[in-house]
Amino acid sequence: MATPEGKEQTLRVGEYDVTVVQGGSGQPVLVLHEELGDPGWLQWHSELARSRTLIIPQHPGFGKTPQIKWLRNVRDLACFYARLLREQGMAPIDVVGFSLGGWIAAEMAVNDPKQFRHMVLVGATGIKPPEGEIADMFTVTARAYLNSSVYDQKATPEFAALYGGAQTPEQFEAWEDARAETARIAWQPYMYNPSLPQLLEGVRGLPTLLIWGRQDRIVPLSAGELYHKSIAGSELMVLDRCGHRPEIEKRPEFCERLQRFLA
Amino acid sequence: MHVMTFSERPYFHVREDDIISNQNSYFGLANMGDTGFDPAKGHQLYHEYFDERIYAEELGFDGVMLNEHHQTPFCMGSVMDVEAAVLARITKRVKIVLLGNPLPVADPLRLAEELAMIDVISGGRLVPGWVRGAGSESIANNANPAFNRERFNEAHDFVIKAWTTPGPWRYEGEHYHYRFVNPWILPMQKPHPPIWIPGIVSPETVVWCAEHRYPYVALCTNIEPTIEMVNLYADVAERMGYQAGPENFGYLQTIACAETEEKAQQLGRGFVYGGGFGSFARPEWMFPPGYNSKAATKRLAKAMTDPRTGAEIIRFSEGEVDVEQVKASINSQYQSSQEQGLIIVGTPKTCIEKLRNLMEALRPGILGLWYHHGPMSYEDRRTSLRLLGQEVLPAIREIAKELGLPGPFEQTPGTRPLPASGKHDPVVGLSA
């Protein structure tokens, strides 16, 4: 069987176009990307796509999806994605959110947990960590931010394949667009909603898996622990010798647990 | 012609090596923090800087220009309006030219009040000027850079309205909201003080200035792109139905003036101290997310990924700093800046010759003389000011008369009619 690949298509949501990367076959899974944009089709995508259809929208203002001017915070974006699910008849759906994408998923679950069948948050922002701080992407270059996102670059060949080598103008521009859009929606308070831990009380009956690298330097593990405490019945998987990118740093363990959880 | 003095009022008791090893950056000296500030030295410097501005008035300059930068020893005017308020009281005649208040990081209602107070205290001598602020100001003030241009435009319109529309009124805007606008203290100059806008040749700002008939003051920019901007301004002015003239343009010139060429060379090195303006902040702080327009981001993407231009910038950002190597590059920058005319260095005679070239090429109606940067004794600063005031200033006035360069107080900007053809006369390249 050939390795499944993602193909771009455009979904219409009200009067807005959203670029979506879709690939694989089987029950759909919504994947919400991180704050530097859609990283492209990764190895874990290929693995999961053997049994599931991945639906990866590029957030408004990121990648090829045009900016939506009235979107001014992550709650707005969560409501926009709720509309996408509703209009496309996709709900309830499994969701996997990475970093900023995890925060979007958590806000969606707070609004209406019945939108989802399972929720997986990977190194999610959105909560002020009780210990440590969320690393500020706006005072460093995109590349410096990425470099601090993995625990051991040398042991992570997929990281080098994705981000190594000379930077192209297109990549620089895509990262700048992503940083600008993230600033629009998450500049202050930086990358969290102060009321989210309280609001998560309302997320009932939604099987939730939290995946964190123990050495996450972007969103400290203490934030994952607070998510775990705030979402009734959630599971917390902590990976050793792993930073903010479990899906590329610890892909086998990540994929195994994800598939088991979503089954 | 309006001739004014300027300096950044630097806190220069910082070792050059510390600036360089801090990623070649003044802003947020991470390796020493603000514990490097000695309030006693700060006290002395503020007083000396005020005295220099009184002296500039005595010498006959038309204005004293201030600016504002935050959280950096590069400039002690972190709240420039405080200094302007002092100058409003201790000077008698000079214009107090603020270039400028960073609007996107300000509370516009409070700004309208502060500036009105300064105008009233000074007896109507205020020239407010407004900027988007260097990118690093967005970080220093936590003002969202993604809305920088929007906030600038909205704050500008709000301040003008606060000065000209009788209160009380309510304001519900996009980025600012006020239940009650009735500032009471209004400017002495009516309908409001004249506004000048400084910049570093961003076309978006130049177009905006021409549309508003505000003089545009280029800050130490390279001559060719500045001429392009003067022409752009004149084209937009034509579309707006007026002829641009010298009163619409200003230029800030760094100038190290001393009794001898040797002494001037020694003083001029201060302009590149620690890397000069080029080292003002780390590149990623100068271009925070969303600060640039899409077009500017495209230009930046090319520059930053081009090994000929980008490699050095990125290397500094990633923490490998060779102090000696940077110093060597600073010294060669000092030489090339002189060759390009970006820094004028010399005796009054040399300075006059070089200023004439500038005035012929740009035809500005406003000229700022940035006479000091880096470590420089009070005595040397006074001497430079004296030479500029007693020897250079009279020559500038003669040249301005000869070239026909009225300032904005001699010819109101935006009131010059277009020729009958409806096409504007050239504004630069007249004398050759």
C-alpha cells in the first residue's frame, strides 16, 4: 500500500475560504496546527492516515487561508471552527491539537464538548502554567523558537529534514505571516486565557488525552498537569527526553498511544 | 529654513564591549540589566542636556528636537513629554519639536492632554510629531505590533479630534474607547499645533504625510532613497492638489563639529559607538510580528535570507558575537558612513561645505543637526554647539536664502498652488 499523502482543497465556511490539507482513509480526525503554521505532511500523518482520514485546516491568516479581520482572539477562532464542523456536517469528530491548535481545541470543547468524540492536546498553550512560563515566540526569531522546541535535535532527524538548511524567502514569509496572525489573536495575555482552567470544568464526558514532553521548553509540563486536573477523566501521557514536539521526537510512542486512544 | 539641534540624550556610561556582547544591541542590555543605570549620573546628564538646549536657544537655533525610546541607554527620553515640559518652562523662544511620540504605544487621550499642556506652558511653541515607533517600542510597551499601523492611524485621528471638537463626547473606536472626552486644557496654537512626521523612508508613511500635508523629516537616511521619497511626496501632493516645496521636507543630519579635523574625527566615532543606530535593537525586535506591511515583509524575506545581507544579521541574533570582529566592522562603518555623507565630520568650514551639498541635493526646509552621540564630555558638547551656532548656522541661513528653502513657519506646508498645467514642478535636482 502506498504511503498516503495530504492533498490541498478549499472548504467554504460562510463567505470565507479555508485551505484544508486532507489525506488518508477511514474515520476523520481534525488536526489543528501550531503557532508557526501547518508544518507540512509529517511522518506521523502518514502513519495515522493508513486507518484515518486527516483533515488539517490552515488557520485563517496562516498558510494559504486568507486572514479574517474580525477574528481577534482564540475564542473567536474556536467559534469559527465550530461553524466549519457544523456546516460541513463533520461533528462529532476526533480532534488532535498541537500547541496553539491545542488551545483552540480546548476552547471549542469548553463551548460545546459534544463537537468532539475524542480530544487530544499536545503541548497545548491556553493555560498560564502554575510553574514556569510559556516561551515567548515574539522576542526570538522563528528559527530560534523552533530550535528550543525539541529536546535533542541530533536524535530527531525529522526535525532537521523539516527545518534544517538555508532558509528560503518563502519559508521566512510564511513564518512571519504565522507570527503576525498569532500576535493578532494571542499577544496579551501571551498564549493563554486566564479563565480557561475554570471553564474546563464544563468539559464533561469527552475522552481527553494530554500528551506532553517532560522537557517541554515552550509550554512547561505544569500547564499539562493543570489541564489534567481541570478536565474530568482526562489522561496525561508524559514522555521522557522529549520537548514540545512529541509527534516528531517520540513518533512511535506518540502514534501507538494516539491510535489506541482514538480506536 | 528651520534649523534645530538634536541628540538622543544617551546614557553613555555603558562600555562598548557590553553593548556588542549583548547581541550587538543597546535595547534591553540582557547581560547587565538596568542595574547598570546610576541615578546620580543620570541626574547630571539630564541637567547637562537641558542646559545644552538653553544654550542652543541662546546661539540662535530655531528649534530643539527631542525623541523617545524605551528601556534603553541609547536615549534617556523614555517619556519625552517630561523633558518637553521642562523645556517649555526653561526656554523662551525656540520651538520644541517632538519627533516623535510613538502613537501606537500611547494612550491617545492622555497624549492629547500632555501635548496641550506643553503647548500652553511654552506659549504655543510646540511642534508635535508622531511615529509608529521602532519595532522594539512595541515590545518595550507591550503594544500589539500586529495593530501598529491601525493604532497609529486611529490615535492620530483621535488626538486631532480631541483638540478640535468641543467636548464632552463619547468615543467608541476600534482600538481605543473613552466614555468621556473633554480634555479642557487645549493647545494654544489653533486649530492645533503644526505636526511634522519623522521617518526612515517608508513609502507608506511618506504617502500618508503628503495626504495630510504634514512635513516629512527623514532621519539620517541614505540620500538616494530620500530623494525618491521626496519625489513620491510631491506626486501625492499633486494628486491632493498642491505643490510640495522645501517647507514639506526635513532632514536630520549627524554632525561632529570641532576646532580641528582630528578632534572632530575623535568625536564622530561616538555616532557608531556600539554599532550606532544599526545596533539599536536585535533585528527580531526591530521587526516584531505584524509590524510590517505585507509588501515590507516580502522585501524583508528577501533581505534576511540573502547570504550577502542576511547572514550577518541572523548570526548576531543567534548568539555568536566576536567583540573584536564587530569593533572592526564598526570602525569601517564609521569610514563608509562619512564617505556616504551619513555622518558629517570636521571643522565648521568642512561641515558647511558638506551641508551645502546636502541642501542642494535634498532642498529641505527643516534641518536637524544631531551633534552628539556616545561618550563625549560636556565641554566638547558645548564647543560643538558653539561652533555650529556661531559659524555653521549663519552659513546655513545664507545657503538657504540663496537656494530658496523656506521652512514651514515661513511658508505654510500644503498651501503652495500647483502650476497651471496641474503637474507639479520638480522639488529636487534644481541646482547643478
